[in-house]
Amino acid sequence: MSFHLAASDIKIAAGNFAPYFRADTQVHKQGLYEILITSALSKLLLNPKYINVSNEAIKRYYQKNRVDLAINWTGDFSGEGYVSAHRLFFYNRAILRRLSEWQGAQHILALEGARIASFSGASLNFGTDYNTLINNEKTRYFESGDQYAINKMLLANKVDILIADWLKFYRFAKPMGLIEEFMALDLLHNEGSKIIFKDKKLRDDFDKVVEQMHASGELQQLTQAWLAKNNLPMVSHHFLAKKS
């Protein structure tokens, strides 16, 4: 057992963007994933300490043994460690104007020919059809590490579709009275972001606890309370779940 575990203290490399993680929030409200992960680990008598950094920095912190686990790991994992059966599933959707020519799309490939923007690493998360779409010569596509910037591009009609998290976009557009102009289509095959543990027993114990929290409804209760507190829509979605 590592020093952190023996001391009932555990270090976690996590994301740094609102509203899912604590960093970057002006009112210092706790992020959803920190609430869910903390609730699970507290049942194992562990006190998590979060290091909020970029997605690439999450991997560096883990690989340099500066943390005990990493959450929001995108793409493949190879190296020393143990992957949880559960993943983080953001509310990623195809976001577009209600009057868009693609408003009736029922499959991701139906977005062919659109100007599409997404977040860095999106091509690692959404499967084969998504990669077919973004590599289609008729589709104009790029990724950015700044969703705020690509949100603004959608409002300015510089892109037709934003592949991104609807709740993050909601927080951006709602205060300006613009949210009703847009819609979110559920077209993505979502791989989810991995949770990586240094310690196998902790991974196993964590997975059992999360299963129990699913079965009891505790995860859903925590999620609904967080959505209400942050004035976000009451979406029906499993944010921490097994890959289907």
C-alpha cells in the first residue's frame, strides 16, 4: 500500500475546466466529477486532493508518479496502472442552430459538408464514423483547446456545428439569452474518458463502490443536486458509468 493510501490521503490529476472541475469557476463551486469521485473514495476512507490541469498535463503527472490516479484520460492507455471499468461521460453533442440545414440529422455521417469545430482530442473519443466524417474532403474540421473560442465561432456563424459538451455551451449562451436559438443532437458514439489507478486493489474497491452507488441511485441523486445548484438543465445522463 502506498504512502498516500496509508495516510488516507490520495492525489488525483484531474481536468481544469468548468463546470465539471473546480478550476476556472469564478464562484469556486465544486465540479461534478470531483463530487462523484470524492463520494466514492470517501467510502473507502480516502481523502482526495485534486490537481487541476490540462488533459495533456494529466498524463504527464501520472507518468511521472506525481499522483495516485488520473481522471479524464482521453485516448488509449499503455503503461503501469489499472483502468477502471467506469469512465467519465461528458454531455457531448452536435450543437447547431435550430434553423440549420443539418437540424434533422439522425447519424453523425449526415453532417458531411458542414464546417465543424470540436475540442482537442475529440477524434480519439467518438469512434470510426466520426473519423470518417472529419476526414471527408467535403467536411471542414478543426479542433481547439479553448471551447470558449469555438463557442463564439458558432455564435458568429464561422462554423456550422460544434461537437462539444452541451452543458458547457449552455453556461456560455444562456446568460446572453441565446440558448433557445440552438439545439443539441445526440449523434456521437462516446468512448468516455478513462480513470487510471496506480494501485490495483484501490481500482477494484473503487469499481465495487461505484457499482453500489449506481444501484442505490446515489450517483443520480448527486448529479441532479449538482445540476440544480449550478442552474443547469435536468438532463438524464450517466456521467460516471461503464462503457456500453
